[in-house]
Amino acid sequence: MTEAEARECQAQVARIYERVGQSVVGLRPLIDRMLIGLLAGGHVLIEGVPGLAKTLAVRAVAGSLALQFSRIQFTPDLLPSDVIGTQVFHPRDGEFTVKRGPVFAQIVLADEINRAPAKVQSALLEAMQERQVTIGEASYPLPEPFMVLATQNPIEQEGTYPLPEAQLDRFLFKVVVGYPGADDEAAIIDRLTSGASPAPPTEAWTAPDIARVRGLADAVHVDPKIKEYALRLIRATRPPQSGPAVRFGASPRAGVGLVQAAKAYALIQGRHFVLPEDIKSLAPDVLRHRLVLSYDAEADGLTADSVVASVLNSERMP
């Protein structure tokens, strides 16, 4: 890949930011992670309190892409067949036909994913990992590209079900959305109280465009020392190197995802090579949901973010 191709990709991404900005104020790190996930072939879990425009941001990014989009509202009474589909019997013909569920889309918004029980959440596992869905005795491939963008609320406990570790590990990123800054919040109030409706984002990337840019991301150069740095970070989260605070550390899938994400991040920055800073800046979002802390660490008030911060401080960048 040449520097000119990287610059062209950066310009395309800038147009997407411009389109998304017609609907969303701020949230640049979240939008970055969604685009990186799209280019790296990963899924994104978005956590934040209500009212922070998580769903709006997902819709805005999806609206700037010429891709199939579907939204699934997760509720306690949702069934797996409501997600993946089911077989329908036709008495006249005496045959079953397959009715495909909303997961058969290129971008799937799983809104409030932690409101559904484990049986429904597990319906997404095959789709997220293998890009296919099994209904009855047959398996059906999902369209490409395929990405799940899931939101969850961290403060409500009643009627919620924590995601199992196996499912969390299938998310490339867990992005924690905080409150906006004063300037952004003032812009939000002005925009939403002015009476003017923002123009919907216009489509920018098509599926062939994304396939081409994914190929460019795969060609981004990663120096062996940077790969070794990513590996050190992953291994530092595991016992015994992590100390007594961590019961289970990041999986090998985390290391693969970290390097792939760094390549996509470098590309949207207009570079054809990865910097150590790319690895370090993406590591918290790649690692925070993959660590299982010990009971003593949780009792002492430690969090996964604090453990990741300690790892980043202790491991020297190349």
C-alpha cells in the first residue's frame, strides 16, 4: 500500500465524519471505534448511561454507509427466533420454509443487549464469530461486511443480564461513553431546541468500497517490535504476571484484534504503518471487557480500566 492510498482513505473517512456530524455532536472516539471495527472485521460494545446518544451515533454511522441496517430491541421476553429467524410450516404444501430474522443485515444494532437472557444473547455467538446462522439443520451465511454494534446501560440492575465472558470476548471493542464536555453539551442543547431538524447523513461507502479499504488495512505495515509490544501487553494481563488482581486475562483473540485494530486506525489517520502509540491508545477499549478480576480486587475497588492502565504504564513502548 502506498502513502497516496492511505491519504485517499483518510479523505474518505473525513467525509464520513462530516456526514455523521450532521446528526451527532462530539463522540469522536466512539465514531472512530465503529469505523475501525468495520475495517478490522470486529464488533463493538457501547456502554453508557441513558441519554448520551449511543443509539443515535450508531444510526448516524450506519446512515453514512450504503449497507443493510437492522435494529433489534433486546427485552427480557425476546426469543432466539426473534433474532436469527425460524422455520415456518405451510400446511398447504406440507413443507417448512425459513423466515430469516433481523440478524441478516450488514450492520446490526443490538440495543440494550443486556436486557435479554443468556439464551437470546447466545443466539448471536455463531453470527458474531462464524458469520453464519444455523436454523434447523441448515446454515446460512450472513452478508458481508457484517458487524454487530451493541449498547448497554451500566446503571440499571433490575431486568438486566450480564453478558457471558464468551460473548464479551467476541467484541473487538468495549467503548465507555461519558458525559459530553461543556461546549458539546451547549451545542446539543442549541441544536435540539432550535426547531430545525438535522439533515440525515448521506451515504458515503458502499460494500465494495469497504472491501477495498479492508484490503488496504490488511496491507498496513506493522513492525515486529510493535507486534512484540502488543503481545507483551496481552500477556501482562494474565496470571501470574498480572498479580493477584486478575483471575483471567485477555485471550489470544485480544492480541489479534489489537493488531488488526491498530492497522485500521493507522489507515484512517492517513498512514501506511502502525505506531506504538496506536497500540497504546486502543488497548483499553480492546482489553477492559476481557479481564475477570479477583473477588479481593473488586472488594478493594479496583476496576479493569485501572488494571489496564497499570499494564500500560509498566510495559515500555518500542
